[in-house]
Amino acid sequence: MRIAMVKYNAGNTRSVLCSLNRLGYEAEVTDDPKLLRSADKVIFPGVGEASTAMAYLREKGLDEVLIHLEQPFLGICLGMQLMCAFSEEHDTTTLGMFDVPVRKFVLPPQFKVPHMGWNTLICSEDPFFTHLKGESWCYFVHSYYVEVGPSTIATTDYGPLTFTSVLHKDNFYGCQFHPEKSAEVGTSLLKTFVEEL
Amino acid sequence: MLAKRIIPCLDVRDGRTVKGVNFVNLRDAGDAVELAKVYSACGADELTFLDITATVENRGTFCSLVARIADHISIPFTVGGGIRNTADVAALLDSGADKISINSQAVAKASVIDELALQFGSQCVVCAIDARRNPRFDKDGVEGWEVYVHGGRTPTGIEVVSWAREAYDRGAGEILLTSMEHDGVKGGFAVDLTRRVSSAVGIPVIASGGAGTMEHFREVFAEGMADAALAASIFHFHEIDIPELKIFLAKHGIPMRTRQ
């Protein structure tokens, strides 16, 4: 099993690596298109800001590489938002694997932004969720959210708003929360991604 | 629904936990990693580690501890103590911390908050505020509180709610509000002050200082509008058991992350 993690200026690479190590896997952190194309699984982590991240990916030519990858691909947090079509964060055109926009939270004042902490997933049928049972609590930290669209396979409620917490289309998966920080639920989802998808 | 968070806090000196932590069935109760694993397994939502020596010589020790914690637990954790500049923060985040907390340094030079938020993102910048009652700041029948620094020893002449608001405006992602008045007394959190700070900022507020009973947690969540509550000795000494506390709070209508 060769897992590649996309190397760009994202903050949480180390946490994701630790999480994979606990599952018994190593991952290669790389921006080499050849290594990304030949990996069995690709993980696209992300903590940071959309326009800076996109500028970096374009400069390295990684935008074109990523959208054409054919193996199971998982974007996390900002990684997932970058897989959408457009982000309101500095009005950024993003990679576009999912034809859905990323919006800024606009909520009544008692709902703090960032949406930070543990919240639940409302899941539809998908192989990604095979091993989840009961309530699925996951750890979120984000100020922008993905609208609910045709590729949404799980949603989460925050105040009056329902947003996308997991996306899936073909080989592409994205989750808004941090599986690497979501205790046993997150560990189980990462394990499913690595071993079964 | 977003859950309210329960956060145990561990004081660390030279890479080991202090405050006479009393845990049974631990090979080494002074080992921060072992304790972190225990808390993570019993449902703590997050952890906070404070480096109470925080001398320049000890930075390396603390960073390697942070790296070991990151290797072993899969819940978020914050580290703080003696952070002076962006280089300190970069080292801690690179070691695997999710957030850092700053206190005295932010008061000494408020622009540090802007710099950190810009470079690392607001989500990892926690502004810790130590507060003490000061009648000089009373206004229109509302109790006034003053910001203290250097472990609660030095008064600053700054009013707490306005400082919290400034930290928020400068880009802090969270406020950790400790009432020095209530800390260690176990008579309950500073509910009124917590509510005023929580209403004044658009970011989460962690209440700290004063937890003695499960009811105190209910109060600070329901009436104090806290987003999270932090405590140390009552968890370390098993006076309150985290799973039991969460069941109690959930029964009283406070949204809690429960385990499968």
C-alpha cells in the first residue's frame, strides 16, 4: 500500500501522518506528480487560507495533476474546500472536482465562527460509512462551509444552517472535519478509506 | 448540534506533569503522554498543556513532549506557557500542537495576536486572559474585572471585557478566560463575567477556574454561555469523572459528545 500526501503549504500534515502511523501505515509527503500518480491512495490535507493555497498549487502545476488523479483521493478540511468549484474566501476559483460553492458562515451572533468543536454527521448510504455505528461525532474547525449538493453524502447542522460534512463523487472524497483529530470515529473513517475504498 | 467541550488541563515542568496528579493504574503518573491517553480514552474533548517552567533552555524538551503527545492521541490539543514570538509558535505547531495559547506576551504587545493570526490562522491562536475582580472597574452596577499577567501576579490596569474584545478584533480564534478569584476555590466558575465576555466576542470562550461540582459546569454552559470548560485538579484527583459529568450535562440539556 503506497499512500501519498500532497505536499503544499498546509498545516496539519504531521497530525494526519501520526494518525496513519497509528493505523500501521506510512505515507509519503510529496509534490512530485509521478509519485502522486502512482500512489494507491492520495490524501490532500489542509489548514490555511484558500487563495494562498491555490496560488501555491498553480505555481507548482499541481492543480492539473490533482484533478486528473484516478485513485481514491481524500481531501480534508481546506483540502475538501479546494476540491469545490469556487470559494468565497478571497473569491478564489478552486480545483472543481465538485461543482458546488464554498460560502462564508453568516449566522446569528450566538453561533460563533469558526465553527469549532465536536458535531455530528447525518450520513447517507455510502461505502465510506460502512463501519460507523451510532452517533458520529467529529472535530471541526472552519469559517467557510460547502453548500449541500448532489455529491453530498453527509451533512452537519450548525444553528439554522445545514452544510456538507462529507462529499463523494467517483474516486474523490472530501471531509470538512478532521478525521485525524476525531478520536475513534475519525480513525475508523481513515481506516475505511485506506483499506476499503 | 455543536457540543460544548470539556477540557482537562495539565501543567508540565521539564516534560513531566506536576500538581500531584493522582491516577491509579498508570505506570508513570508524571508522564504527560500516559495521562493524555487516559483522558482521551475517557472522552475528554480536547486537552491543554501548560509549560510552567517555560524557560528558554526548556523549549526543546517541551517541543519533544508535544511531538510525543501528537504521536499518541487523536483529539485536538492546545499548548501554552512562555510563548514570545512566531518562532516559538512555529516550533510548537510543527511538533504537532493544534493550537497555542498566549497570555502575558499578548498584553505586553497586542500586535503579536495579529501577527500570529496572519501567519498561522486564527483557528490556532488562543488568547488566555487571567481575570481578577477590581471594584475600580465597576460600572452601572456591573462588577468590574481586571486583566492580570505573569501567572496572575501582576495587575495591568486593563478591563477584561474590553481586552477580550480587542483580542477578538485582532484575530484571536478563541478566548481562555480564567477567574483568578475562583481558581482553586471550587466554588463555581465566574458565570457572570463569562457571559459578558462570550456576548462581547464572536469566537468561542473557554471558562476556567472554580469548577468544584458537576452543577458548576451546567451553570457556566447554560447561564455563562461558555463554549467549553477547562479544569485541572478535580479531574486529576477523580473528584469528577468525565464520562459521568458528560451524562449529567446531557441530561440537563447541554449538548455533549457522547461515546459509541
